[in-house]
Amino acid sequence: MITQGQNPLLQILKTPSLMPALDIDGWNQVLFEAHMLKLRGRLAHDAEANGLWEKLPDKVQMILTNAKVETTARQRKIMWEVNRVRRALFDFEDKVILVKGAAYIVKGLTSALGRHSVDVDILVARKNLDSVENHLFLAGYGSQILNDYDQQYYREWAHELPPLLHPDRMVEVDVHHTILQVTNRLSPNIELMMAAAQQVEDGIYTLCDEDMLLHSIVHQFVDGTLKGSLRNLLEQHDMMGEFSADPDFWTRFMDRAEIVNFGRPVFYSLRYCQYFLNTSIPADVMRRAEKYAPGAVTLMLMDMMILRVMLPFGDKRSRLSDYLATNGLYIRSHWLRMPPMMLMTHLARKLLRRITFSKA
Amino acid sequence: MNLVPVDAKQRLSGPGLLMGIGPITTRISIEFPSIRDEFLRIYQGYPFFEGPEIIDYYLDVYAKNFFRRYLRPQVAINTLMRDDFAPLPESMGLLSVEMALNWQVAFGCKSHILFHAGVVEKNGIGVIIPAISGSGKSTLSAGLAYDGWRFFSDEFGMLDAETGALHPYPRPVSLKNQSIPVMKEWLGSEDAFSREYHGTPKGTICYLRPPDSSLENMYKPVRPRVIIHPVYGPNAKSEIKPLTETMAFFRLVRSSANYGDIGAPAFHALAKIAQNCIACEITYSSLEEGIRLVNKFIDENIA
């Protein structure tokens, strides 16, 4: 039974067998939110994998087919791009680590199923950046960002090169040298993570399970926009479920989180996975993470904002509070990302650009 | 259940009007009264649902602020898909609506194989008319539609890969420049036309509502039997040039927007069509000649 008063999308993500119980208005809400949150591909997969496809209204089957074809095609393009990147880097000697979507796909993780992935993200040692970039240039990749300030900003402060594209395929390749902006207050020990990476194919690696989950967590709770990021939470939920089949996983994971100083974002992830998706997390793990919780007032604010922006599209909500929550979280992500003076100059520059429409 | 027109206007200005065309249901809301009127004029006779219905696409036609609503009116479009439409002046609002509806289908629809093609039907014979813009496919499709054929689309051929059937998606025909007087003369009345929009990036544009009988039968699919590539030229010699199965196949691939995304099922479906259809290219210099050649090719090749 679909429970009134609870978000139907969350309910069917947790319990796909509820899908056939949705009525037309329920489907419209679910399909709309799933579209905005890029989760329609996941619903299509869940419906098929649970033998529910034939029980869905024809119209829903058609809409979910659109999503299924699109996510499958995108994943196919991504894997082909990975193949092309490998070819471009064939005589590059060091590790090339796939992260995010491409990593989930090659590892065959649950979080890849029906996932909407658009870019290829790779991680290489900072000392190798020039070499990797040159290899890719030689293979025909080009940089899309031509403006000097942006180029310099990327190179000096960002955790990645300006995005690269091959003109024949137009799939964005992002070359990272760490997982957070260089100026971020949390600066992880990336050497440690790169050393622990596991080979999946010749020369191609992924982060180890703990680090893969940590990366998803900091991407969402430290570096990214939280608005509409339910799918990131879902991928963490999936990984927690999948990795914890190994009884030692949770201990290894919490040890790792402490070593790389990610206690706070891990606390948030566990808290909100449990809240939104009923993720099963052992009580002692939750207690251990609670040591890294923020003060009561901050936590209350964070709860308020997250509850508003994770599913921001339902009606019956005041627009002002949504606006405040979204902007509060935007400012937070920038606040974490760079020191105050640098933030001021950066935002002033962006503002000036908007006012004058210039590209400077 | 269908709505009476006055309710349709209220829906358009308020919660959104549910419009069903062929397999696609769109919820549309329009903030500008003038555009609502133009919209309802050209979409007169289309199914507007009382609801509830499962919605494929949402389209919001709005003004970004007070200035853009009342002082220098400008139409913004939200398709909820990654579009990048420049706002247009209010007087061209219907163009924005049509562009947005095209965009949603062209980039969102993967359940059917899409051809950039006109499609018509008579006596159970489905005809695909694939071509690039400016080759005369819209005019030829519309001309056939007002000459006893059932109109499916002038722009979006929609094929169900599993059943091999074409599905109607009879949106208004978009006519450009010299085609407009040609079609007005062909119909002998201006009732089914929108007003003319001058000075667009494509010159003058005018929309033509398909015949009522085509709208009434918009849920009946047909099997494709014929592929005709039109090549219009003001001085062209009337000619029918047969196409081989291989050429017919490759031209279908080239005209399909989502062939690559659908992959293997699309390959098999198109190979089957190429195998089961007769195909030709026609060159012609007037609408009459074009229609004559279409009929001639079919009469001579299908018993």
C-alpha cells in the first residue's frame, strides 16, 4: 500500500513492488520528480528487475522505455569513451583510475543500474596531469574552456583540468588529480586512496570499495550542490548495501573515514540515507559516526535545509523557505570550498561577469 | 473526456491543459492571453482531456518578470528538458510553443523510432516521406492530406520497433515562405491556417491544421509500404527514380533522430521496412506534379 503523506517516489525506490499500486496522479508525481532527479532510468530498471513491467500502465511503460533507452545509450557511449581514453593513454605508465559513473559501470555495481551518467571522470596523480593532458590532446581531445580566468582557476585551484571533449563523440572527459577542490577545508590524503586503487582491466583502476563510497559522500555533502541530489544518496545507499555483504566492511570504512578526515560528511550520509531510504546501518557504526556530528543548532539547520531540497518539487511548500534552503546550501558549499578572501574575489568576479555579460 | 473550448482556455491559463496527440500527452500552460487564443485556434478539434491522464511532457510558456510580461512582452519557454531557446517577442509566441513541442519529442521520445519525415496513409498503405528541411516534404505531406490521404505528420514519423507499425502524430503543418500561398490556393480557404509570422529566422512561417478526418483517426496505426524521397525544384523535370533496398535503408537511418540510441532493435526494424517497402526518389516542380508522381508510383507498383 502506498502510504498517504509520504513521498511516493521514496516509497517505490525503497519498495518497488508498490509500483502497480500507484494511481494516475501518483504516477504523475513520481514520474515528474524522477525526471527532475534523473531517476527515471532507475525506476525502469527496478520495474523490470522485479518482474513488475507488465503490471504497469501502458503509458508508464512507454515513458519508462524512453528513460531506459536513454540511460542504456549513455552508458554505452561512456564505456566507448573509456575505451578511447585507454587507447589515447596506451603508453602512459601510471594508474588511470575511473571514478563515479564509469567506475560503477565497469564494476557492475547496483548503483550503475539505470543510472543517468553523462561524463567520464578519471583520476590521475597530480604529477602526471601534464602528461595525461598531452596524451589526450594528441588523440584529438580539446578543451572547451577558452577563457583565461577560468583556465587559470581550474589549473590553480580546482581538483580537475578544464573538461576535455573529443569532437567526434562529444562525451565530456574530466581529468581529476584529487577528489576535492585544492582549497577545500577538508583536504584528503589522495596518495593513500590512489595507492589502494584496484585494477579492473589492464592499466584501468577503480578506487577500493571504502574510498569509492567516501568519494560519493564528499562529492555530495562537501563539494556538490545538495539540491536535487537524491540520486547521490541512493548510490551511497546501494553501495552500503552491496559492500556490507563483507562483514568487515563497516569497520574498514569507518577507519578509513577517520584517516582521511571525512567523519563529518560520513555522519551526514549515514544520517540521511537512513532517514530517506531506510538504509540498514549497524547501531555501533551509527554511534561511531555520531562523534563527528556538528553542534545541535547546525544539525537542526542542516536537517531543515536537506529535508527541503532533497525532494524540492512537491507542492504545499512555501517558496521562500525553499529559496533560503537552496541558497543556504549553495553558500555552505562555497564556504567549505575556499578561504574567505579567495571566495570574495571569486564571487565578485562572477558577479561582474553577469553584470557586464563579458567573458573576462 | 474532451473539454469544451472555454474550459480549455481556463486550463491553459491556470493549472495546465492536457492535450493528447497520437501517443503523446502534454500539459501546457500559457501565461499570455494572445498566445492562448492563437494556440486554441490552430489546435481547434484536438483532444483536450478532462483528466487525469499520465503526462509525457510539461510545457510552460511564461514571462520572466513584470517587464517582460507587460512592458516589453517576451515569451520564455520551460520544457523541463535541456533546451536553450532564446526568448521571442510575444507576437511570435506560437512559434515558441511549436518549437518547444518539437524539441520535447525529438529529444525525449525513444519508445518509438523517429524519422524526420512526413507520413500519410490511404487504403491501408503507409507512405514515409523522409527528407531534409527545404525539400518540400511538409508541403507534399499537407498537399496529400488535403487530397484524400490521412495525415500522420509532416515532421515526425513514429515507428513502433516491435510491431513495425507507424503511429500518427498529427501536429499542425509548419509551412514556410512560398509554400504558404501554394497551400492556401490548394485548400481554397484560410480557415485552417494560423496567421503568418513574418521575419523569423526561417523567413515567413504559417501553420496549417490537418483535416478533421485525420485528427479523428489519430490513434490508428498503419504498416509502411512505400518510401518516397521528394526533391522539389522550381525547374525540375518530373521524374520517378527507383531506389534500391540498400539505399532506402541507409536513407532511413540518416533521417532517424534516435536510431543510434535505440541500437539493435532499430537496425532490425529499419532493415525490415527497407525490405518490405517500395522506394523511389521523385523530382517535381509543382505540388500537383508531386502528388501525381506519388499516386503514379503507388498505382504502378502496388496491385
